[in-house]
Amino acid sequence: MAATMPNPDDNHQPLNQSDEIPFEEPAWVKPVKTASVIMGVLIVFCLALLGYGLSTNMGKLAESDETPKVLTHPEGMRLLNASSGADGALVMTFEAQNGQLTVITTQPGQEKITSIVQIKTGDDFGFLAE
């Protein structure tokens, strides 16, 4: 049995078959080749854009606003606890002189208070409309 060698010419059948009928590419090969070329060009273009973006913003990554933020709370309240929350939020628990607990959530970077929750004792559990 003789080994068959592939024909380097893509437009013909292998050497051990008749050369009378030329090889026909399936219909799906040309669109796949075209799509591959387009995707390759897009990948190179996106990598170039990524490199440009990183090079122009690289110096700004280390910069930050070091100005201290000042939050003024009502007089007579004592800070019990402060912890960091999601997305850079700061969650603080205050106690008033009458024992009332208030939880304040802030976004220091945006200098805004996102929520104020007063905690009261009672028989029911949940939020009450006042």
C-alpha cells in the first residue's frame, strides 16, 4: 500500500486521485475566511486603542484627591462605629443623648449622604412610615 502525499495545490484533489475533476471549496469556506480576516483586523485595532488609552491615562491613575472630607453631625450625637461599605461608602452609627441610634451612609468621594436610618425599639419589626 502506497502512502498518499497531500497536494500542495489547494485547488486540486490529492495526487492519488484523478486530476480530471478540480477540487471545489465548500460554499462556507470563503465566508469563514473573510470573517477571520475581519476579526483579526479588529483585534489588532482594539489592541492599538487599548495601548493608546493606557499610555494617555497612565499618569492619572496615581493621582487622587487627598483633600480631607469634613462631615458635620448634629451636636449631642456620639459616634459609636464607622466602617467601610460597598463602592467606597462610609457607614457610621451615632447615638443621641436620649439613646436613639442613627445609621448614616455617606459617599465621601462624592460628598453626599446616601441614607439616614433611625433605629427605634418596639414590638414590631420593620420599617415604619412616619
